[in-house]
Amino acid sequence: MCFSRRPLPLLAALCGLATLFALPALAGSLHGDATPRPFSQPAPLAQELRHKMEHPLVRELQVRLRHAKYLALYDVDDRFGLKTRETVRKFQKDHGLRATGIVDQATWDKLLPKSHQPTAAELNNTDVGAWFTGPGQAGYIKELQHRLKQVGHYQGAVDGQYQQATQQAIAGFRTQVGLPASTVMDERTWARLIAKTRNPRYAQLFDKPPTSQMTQELDTRCLTGKVVCISWEQKKMSLVQDGRTLFTRAARFARPGWESERGEFRIWYMNSDTVSTIFGERTPMPYAIFYDKNVAIHYSDDFDQVGYEGGSHGCSQLNDYQTAKWLYEQVKVGDKVVVY
């Protein structure tokens, strides 16, 4: 279950990551600051916060709701708008409070122990978050290098290596768009970069299609036409053309309780820069191919990092960015997907 984003308005996406275990080491590798911060203690609220207010405390409220995984924003402001009000109502309902949408002392006392004291970087929308896609994915670094070359910040080879020249180019671009210099390409920076560049074609980055030594036992419905063939039991995904398998890759699916449907479907929507927001966090889902309502095939950085210790909220995930980009260019709306 998922939905989408591009330079279109952001929409909710249902199926992002669902890691089953705490991963402090992973957090250190993906975030600018891995140092744990203590949760806040209840404290007096200076004044009640309500819809249509404009106040610096509203900005802190939004950051804290983001910490608590209720508000999937990366930029906050002083305005208490409808989205903030509805988020407050949901938080109140989930914590046994009257769902008024007004932040009173009781609501504040519940929120503080689930959040941290906001940093100046968080309040000023300059914090460095997680990588949009981990730097260990050579396919992503190639695309990143190509885009940085388009905006004049990178002159080196598009080789997929996260070397010093690439790091300097990231820092230079961040500075150009008003963000602190950092070698992390987080979502805030990535959104600015994709707005200024075009997405390079697969053939501009790679000499040949992804190779695979895997095999998959195909359902009979996969043998006619072009089909993305997905097997839950085999934990594999293949692209098949008239019975000939073009590639097979390891795949990951829903964690228990979030299973989507099996059957025969048609691709109805495709979006290369999807971000899941429905669970209060922002989870990148690059090269999303939607085939059953809000269920999609997409690349998952979490799958790459933790394997089968995690799971989706319904989607079919790949752990190789290059393969996900290649598959995205091989299919089109109307093509068949078989899940068995």
C-alpha cells in the first residue's frame, strides 16, 4: 500500500519501510549526527496553540510532532495550519485526550516525552537528515554525479564512487541552495537538486542491463507478454518477456499483518521520486511502479541495509538501485504484474 511524490504536490504513501528492530549503527551511517538525544520532560506550556495562530512555538510543536512520527514534514514554520491541527487531533486521539486540535498543557505533557528539545538546525530547516538513498548504492551515486554535473558542481567521472570530488560537489551544491555545507545528500537537498536537473536515462549511466545468476520458478500467468513476476515464497522478482526471463532479483515484501493482495494486476501509475509519508515519517521509495491501488514495486534502502529483518507495509521491494532504475524504464502503464 503506497502513494506518491515528484515535483507534483506531496501525497501520502502507504508502504514505506517497516524495520522490525532498532538499528543504532545504521542510524550513524545514514544521519549527519548519530548521537542519541534524551527525550524531554513535561514542562509548562507558555500559551495554548490553536488553528490560525502564527508563533515561534508552533515551529517547535511541528518539530516535536515530527520526532513523535506524527508529522512527515522536513520544513517547519510558525503557522498553525490545517495539517498541523489535524495532526494534533490524531495525536490527542491516540493518547486518550479530547481531540480538539488545540495544544493545551495536557497535550504538551504527552508530546514532550515522545520528542527531543529541537536543535537550532531543526527549527531553521537546515538540519542534515538521512541520505535519500545510501552512498553505498553505486547506481544512486552515478545518478547523483550526473545531476551534480548538470548544475556545474561536478566535473569528474560518473563512476558511482563516493570519492572526495563527489563529496565536495554535494557540499558546494548545498551551499548554493542555502543549506549548510555537508557531504550528505538528504531529502531536503535531493528535492532541490531534482528540481534543477533532469533524470538521466539508464543508458547514460550504465553500459548494459543488470545481470543476475538467480532463477525463479514462474507462474503460468507470467509466460505471455511482458510481465513483472513476483513470488512471495521464493522471495524473488523477475521481468519476463514472452516466457524469456530478462532478470531475476531478490525481493522483500510486507511484514506480518500488512500483506497486500496476490493475483494479476496492471501498472496504473509510475513515479521515480516517491516518498512515503503516511506513517508519520518520510521514507524514500525511488522508482515506484504502482500496480494494485497504492501498492508499488520500488527500491528500498532499508532492504539494502538490513535485509529481511525489515519489511514493507505492502509493497514489493528491490535492494539494488541500478536494477530498480532499469526496471522502471522497461515497463509502462498497462503492463502486467503477477503476484503469487
